[in-house]
Amino acid sequence: MGFPAALAIVLIGIVFFASGLVVNLVQAVTFLLFRPISKALYRRINKVVAEMLWLELIWLVDWWANLKFVNHTSFFGKFSAGKEHAMLLSNHRSDVDWLIGWVLAERSGCLGSSLALMKRENKWLPIIGWSMWFSDYVFLSRSWDKDESTLKLGFERLVDFPMPFWLAVFAEGTRFTQAKLEAAQEFAAAQGLPIPRNVLIPRTKGFVSAVTHLRAFVPAIYDCTVAVPKDQPSPTLLRMFRRQASVINVKIKRHPMHELPETADGISQWCKDLFIAKDAALDKFLVKDTFSERKHDIGRPKKSLCVAIVWSTLLVWSIASLFQWLSHLGSWVVIAILVTLLVIIMIGMHILIQSSESEHSTPARNVTVVCDGVQDKLIQN
């Protein structure tokens, strides 16, 4: 890592961790004071509070790294994006797909009410994971025996959600890597299934559970396909800190929930067919570097920039006040305090960056799949 990137991580990390601790504290206080009285009031307050933190990451995408988003549908103008509950069903191509979903949600006005199914370890991530826990994200252990009841309770909590929300579901269950693709291709060949080329085989139990429990009050599924041009690397947090820009191509299609099959097997097959269609769309994209001739720039709102400026200004004032307060202490004490804080921030940023990288995701484990009396091993993550 070069010096400019390290310096950027330190400076941005200082702002992020300082503001994040404030946000987490406010979330904790409102959780204790308001949620027992009115869950709707708490969620409305938390939407505003969480956005004050999450918009800093939107700023990182839009204004620091200058990632460009190309939307290949008239999604934001044609549909009721941000005005209805929806499930966002996306391929899991890059390390920051969750952040891409946040950008889309922010453009639709529902960043603070965006939700997702996440692996359980994420809720322990400093600042960001804690904010997700306070925001009713659903955390899974990747064991169906445990997750079945977790999903049911998580979905039931959303029945009375007081504002439009997006629930992101990554049905592939893990981030795309070449090794995982090869394992999926081997499994598909053994089972006589279509061989995937650009996606993994979806794990449909969670999706079936989501549709079963949400279809009564969630009117739509947003089928989102994300792609990066083949001559560009996929975005990562580290590349964004280094200001290495990428072009993110997004294709979104709205599916009314009532059009999905009623049976569990039917819903499962619908999801599998959808990913076969995604695979074909990504094939065409790799040839033409576009999903369609219709292209819409989703813009770069100034709200995240304003939030970043406000937090930075408050931090500078706070640091100046802190130095004034510490001025009566010995210089070595002040230096020790500052070094300790910097070390904590560097460790925290390292944890966040490393947790987002696919090569540091949960180690693979072998799962035996039985079909027609034949046992095949599929690497899962």
C-alpha cells in the first residue's frame, strides 16, 4: 500500500470512526428510550441517524473514488423506486455489492431504510456492523437449521415497517470468485444443470422463505444485475481509498410479487431461472460492454458531500478543543494518547477493508449433496 492510500485511510478513518461512534451512541440511546414505546418512531429516527453515517460511504463512492454508475433501464423514473417496499435480488459479483445497493437506495430516497440478509460475523464489525444491527438487518449463520427461524422472525419484524424499505438478498450466498465458479460448474455438470459462466448457482431456501413471508406486504422484487467492463477491475474498498475509479453498470427489472409461483418448488425454480437469465445477460455484456443502448447516468447528489463536510468540520473543532484541554498534560502523555487512537483507528479500518475482500471471506467447507443416489461435493462459503 502506497503512502497516499495509507494517509487517505487514516484521515477518512478518523472522520468515519469519530462520527460512527456518535451515531452508534445515538442509535443505542434511541433504541433504549423509544423502541419499547414505539417501534415506528424509533425506526423513523434511526433512518435519519443511520443515513448520517452511511452517507459518508456514499461520499467515498461518489466524490472520493468517483465511481461512475450507468443504469441501463429507466428504473428510477418509471417505477415506484423508494415509494414501495421491495426485495432487491442481485448477483454478488464484487466485494462492495452491498455498497452499490446503498448507492441505488440513496438515489431512491430510502438509504436509511435499506436492509439486507448478511452473514452473522458482519454485525460485529466496528461502527458499520453495529449500525446495521440497530437498523434491523437480518444476520445469518449459513446453517439452515438455525437460519430458518432467524429468517422467519426477521421477516415478521418488517410487517409494520413505517416507511418504504429495500431488503437486499444475494441468493448466491457468497461473493463470486473463479474458484467458486469452477466448483459450481463442476456441481452443475454432475447434476445435469445449466453450466454457469458468470454467476454462481443460487441457494434458494432463503429466497423461498423471503417470498413466502413477505409477499403479503412487499409488492415487488427488483431484479438487479451488476457488471463491470472486462478491461476494469472490480471495485473494492481499498481501490476506492486509492481513488481507482470504476464504471458500474446496473440493469434493474421490476417483478410484481403476485406474479411469482405460490409453491416453494415453484419459487425456487423461478429464482434459478432468473439467474440463468442473468448469466445470459452478463454474457452479452462481456461481448458488447453494455446491457442495452439505453443508458442513464444516475447522477451524483451533493447530500453526501455536505454530510462529509459537516462531520469533518465538527471533528476539526473537536480535535482543537481536545488539544486545548490536554495542553496542561505532559507532551508525552498527549503523544501516547494520539498514537493509541491512531493505532485503534488503523486496526479498525484494516478489519473493515479485510472483511470486504472476497479472498478473506469465510473459508470454504465441503458440503455433500445427494441427488439420485450420487454424492457430489459442492464447495460452499
